[in-house]
Amino acid sequence: MPETLLEGGLFINKSKTEKYHISRTSDTKWRNCKYLGSLLGTEEDIKRRKGLVYDTCNTLEKIINSNQVSEIIRLRIFKAYIESIFLYNSELWTLTKTLENTIDCFQRRILRKIIHVKWPRTINNKELYERTNMIP
């Protein structure tokens, strides 16, 4: 394969290449391997994606917290930036009920932040999804 790549002007950077042996009895170091921007372990990738979303929210904090930007625009920003960052490559995740619940709770937390619902004022989940026109 390296010869074929060289013909096209490409090469393999051996210092960045990681090799893992994956089997039922192997260790779980492979779960932290990054492949096309995602970690191979579902829980590890979800945790990493949450961190990326928090970083994005911090970057967009002035817009998200602004009363001058309409709620509709803030929700569009959520769908365009935040949701797409979190769900990138999510089709590879193997989800359990617990992980699904974790993802839904995370989504609701961010949505509440975007529509400016903060404690002690509360809104139940059904009202949240109706108001934001989102689904879990």
C-alpha cells in the first residue's frame, strides 16, 4: 500500500500511525484510538463529543446568552453547530438505554441553556421539546 500511495504523492506518517490488535481477550486501549475524528469506544466518544459541545457553547456564549438574538435563531445555531458536532459519526455508536438517557439529558441541558430556562424557573421535558420543536 505505501508504494501505491507514493505514486499519488501521498505517504504514511509512521510517527502518527497506531496499530491495535482487537479481540475478545485483548485490552481496551483501542477504545481511545481516534479514527476519522471519532474515538472507537462509544462511551469514550460520547464523553469527548460532550467536551467539544461545551467548548463550542463557550465560544458562542455571547450569542447564546444574548437577549437580542431571538430564540428561533439560537435554536437554529444549536442545530447547525452544537447538534452536528455532537452527532458527528454517531451512527457508529452502540447505545444502551443508559447511554440514550445520558444523551437525552445532555441535549435537554443545552436546550434549556439556549432558551434561557434556569433554576428556580423550570420547564418539564415535554414542554421543552414542544417549545423548541425538537425530539429526544
